[in-house]
Amino acid sequence: MAGASVSEMILFIAALVVAASVAGTLTTQVDRVSDSLDDRSLDLSQEIRADVTIISDPGAQVHDRNGNENVTLYVRNTGSASLPADAGTIDVFFDGAYQSTVNVTVVKPTDASDSWPRGGVIELSFDVGVLPDGSDHRVKLIVREDEELFEFRK
């Protein structure tokens, strides 16, 4: 009789040890998933807060405006956060080719130097060389996962 209760007690203790280790493992995994979701939600909130709109008129002259064979575009920050007003923030593609040399100038507000506030406008300019008359062109801007497309005819 006593042997049966000892074996039952050993099985009960073993079941408790297994249950505790499974619970500990599940708790650790849930914490890791929770931390991962927190990190991703922070990244997504930064992406959502960034939104821009190209406000240049596609019917107006955007190429060779000053005789320097540049494309000049005006872009408004329509997001909910300020952005840095530098070329490192903005990826520019002209007819599918990445533009590595882009000049960024804050136009509005006039007192901002290195910040592109909400509602502010920047001027982007980059050299593309001579474009043939009557040709169609595309400029794609990417600012923190927000993509904008601008098409114009020379």
C-alpha cells in the first residue's frame, strides 16, 4: 500500500515539474513575441507619420528651368511629423535610375534650415542632362516607405 502512494507521489511531482517547465517556456516565447510586436509597431508608426505630396505642376516646365539641365520639383510634407530636410531622407528615381546627387532646399517656411516641418515645402533638384523635346519622363520619390510618382512631358 505504501509503495503505491510513493509511486503516485513521484508521478505527481514529475507532472508538476513538466507543467512548470512548459509554462516557463510559453511565458518566455510570449514575451519575445510581445517585444517583437512593440518594435514593429514603433517602426510602423514612424512610417505612417511620414507622408509627402509632389505639388509641382506637370504641365509647367520642370526641366531646364534655369538653363542648368536640372529637374526641379516642389514637395510638401503632408504627414504628421517633421522630417529632416536632407537628401539622405529622400530616394529619387528618374526614369528608373537612382539619383545619387540631389539638392534639397527648404522653401516654406523660410526660417527652417535643416528641418522639413509638417506643411512645409522643399525644392528638389537633380541633374539629368539634355532631354529630347516631346519625351515622357517619370520621377519617383520615396520618403520613409511613402512613395510618390510624378510624370511629365518635356
